[in-house]
Amino acid sequence: MIHLVLGGARSGKSRYGESLAEPFALQGHRCVYIATATALDDEMKQRILRHQQDRDNSNIDWQLVETSLAIAHTLVKYDSPNTVLFVDCLTLYLTNHLVASEETHRDGVDELWQQQKQALLACLPTLEAQVILISNEVGSGIVPLGELSRRFADEAGWLNQAIAKIADKVTLVVAGLPVELKR
């Protein structure tokens, strides 16, 4: 089962996604938390710390795996029946690729992003685990200024659409409230 959970910043999407894993944890499933964030500044360090504290205070004994660029590889590596694979979050994963592209100015980084995205889309339907993917919904606002910001919004929208197409369930979280989009 693939469940995509979308929402804006501070919408409660991660908390809701973690609540989806709890019944599986109570049944004895292994719960793997795949964190994609990288602490590039103090504000992001605080966000990561808050997520760590939330996990510590949950009823789930999470196995933490940090991966910033190769989600498909990580999902396949930890896949097994009676496992929950929880990815938080896809838009930070995209950001990591875009930042790498900006920092290196390599022509191949865009190709690397497309390869990683296709690897993710190809592996998802093959997984035996319960998969919960968290992603930001960024397409509800104005078109951003700046080429990189517009590219981020475009790529995030395309990634969310592609995953929603193959997902079994899609939920939008608004103000902490889940709105079922696909069942």
C-alpha cells in the first residue's frame, strides 16, 4: 500500500502520516523513518530537532535512516513485509537535488534528478512494505519569483502528480485535518 500525504507548511501532514503508522507498529511491524532533511542552517536544525522530539514522544519505535538523495535505493534496501517505510519528505528530497545542482553547476545534476525520480516511481509499486510518503503541496499559491523557485514548484507538482497516480491513497492535510483525495 502506498499512501501519499500532502499539505502545506505546518499543516500537520507529518503528524498525520505518523498516526497512520501507529496501528502497524502496534501489530509488530518494523517502522523505518526515512528522513530527507539536511541541516543547512539554524532554522532547519530546529525543524529537524522538533521532528526528532516528536518521534521520541510517539508510541512508535522508529528506526531512523537519513538519506538526502537516493530514496529509491533506501526504500528497496529496507523493504520487507511487515514493515512501514515512512518518507519525510519528498519536497526536501527535491530541494536537496536542486541545491546540489546550484552548488555544482553541473549539467548532469538535472539528469541525476530525473534518474532518481524515475527510480522512485519505478520502485514504489514493487515494494512489499506499507509506504507512507509526506510531501508539500506548493501549487496553491502564486507563481514564485526567481527561476529556481519556479523550477521547485514545477518539479514538486510533477512529482506529487506522478506519485498520486500510482498511490493507493492520497490525503491532503489542512489545518491538521485530513481530507481524503484518493481511496
